[in-house]
Amino acid sequence: MATTLVQDLIEAGIHFGQRSSGWNPRMEPYIYGKRNGIHIIDIKETVKGLLLAKKFVTKTVADGKDICFVGTKRQAKGVIEQRVGDAKMHYVTERWLGGTLTNFRTIRSRLKRLEELEAIEAEDNFQSYSKKMESQLRREMRKIKRNLDGIRNMSKLPGAMVVIDVRRESTALKEARKLGIPTICLIDTDANPEMADIPIPGNDDSMRSIDVVVRELCKAVSDGKQARQAVSGGEGEEQSSTEVTRRRSSRSQFRADDSVATPAEGGVETPASAPEAAPAES
């Protein structure tokens, strides 16, 4: 499995970094060498970061938390919408609105407004409004849906964030750090790895390399969901077995009480707590 993953990463060109003239010195531990003025990323560090990220994502999802994927660049948009949409997780691919996390209550109010507009459209297709008002409402609905459609089911803050290109998504990373949300980032040689809690060094401009990373993380999400269902199912079975044990003990208790009150042999009833006869006086 690891050999196949390494082969997929190499074929996707994830080891090709940026030009050496524009590199970030903090990325030096993740760089293998330089060829033709382009830095080559150490594929061992890429695999190490990706496996660590998969393990963390699986544990986070198994604990009942969700993952939010952020990638607004053109190369990442289609990949994230397809992969993350199939995994039933949250994503932002159009534009990161300032305060998406730190002002989450306002974002939820805008999503409620989107639900209201969609309900009006489903009811009478805005026929009860004038042409001007209909145009304004449709424009408002399209705008909200374009920016927030990927997080419309995110009812609480995510347990972790996956970010493509830390230089482009600096606002999202600052909000996540302010709220203590762990971040997993695909980082190229011109970026700062200190902005990520779990860095995955690799080419963040190649659609194929982004696809491999997002695909593997979505597999980790699926594994976490299976573990979550297994844990919830085990708790339900444990609770039901406890109820069965309690009912059985209750019935046996009632059965024991009934046996005490049953008549003894010979038709004479012996109470459970009959007073002893007083000794005869001499």
C-alpha cells in the first residue's frame, strides 16, 4: 500500500517545488535538492506528513468531529468539490469570507437566509414578487450559495481543517489558530511550514498532486466514519444488554417474593416473618 502511494505521488509530480530563487528558508528540512533552478521536495517527508495527517483525520472523525477542506485556487476547486462532496464533508472553494469561523453565528444566519430563499423559489418561483425584487432575490441567493454552499451543513466548528496553499489561505489559517482548530496543509517550497500543525510538503500547483492528497485524506474520513458507527453501535448493544440484565434480575426478584408468599405443604400458610411462640411459663 505504501509503495503504491509513493508511486502515485511521484507520478503526480508532487516532489517538484518552486524556483529556488523564491524559496522559504524554513522549508529547508523538507527539500531534497535542486535541479535546473527548481527545488526538489523530499518524497519521504511528503509520505511521512501524509500518513500522519491520515491518522489524525481518522481519529478526529471517529471522535464525532467533522473536517473542513479549504482550497480556493483554480487547481484545487474541482478536486475538492468532487472528492469532499462524495465523502460528505464540508469545503470552501469559492472565497474564504472573513469571519467564517470566528463569526460563525453570522455565517449560520446567512445560511438560514439561503434556506428561506430556496423555500420561496420552490413554492412559487418568486412569482409573487415584482420583476425587480425577483432579480434582487435571485442574485442574493446565487451569491450566498456560491460562497457558502459547501458549509451549509456545518452546524458547529470543525474538528480540523485541510488547507491547500497556505499563502493563499492565510486568513483561514489565522482564524483556525485563534480558535485552536488543528490544521493540515499542503505546503510548497515558497511557504511557511510553521503555519500548519501537520505540514504535507508537496507541489500545491499541480491538480494531480492535489487530487492524490485529497483522495487519501477522504479515505481517512471514510475510515473514521466507519469507526464512529462501530463505536455508536457497540454503545447501543451494551445499553440494550444492560437493560435485558436488569429486566431479568427484576423478574427473578418478583419470582422470589412470590415463592415466599405461597402456601406451604398441608394447606397451612406460613408467613415469611411469623413471630416465634413465647416459651411456656413453668
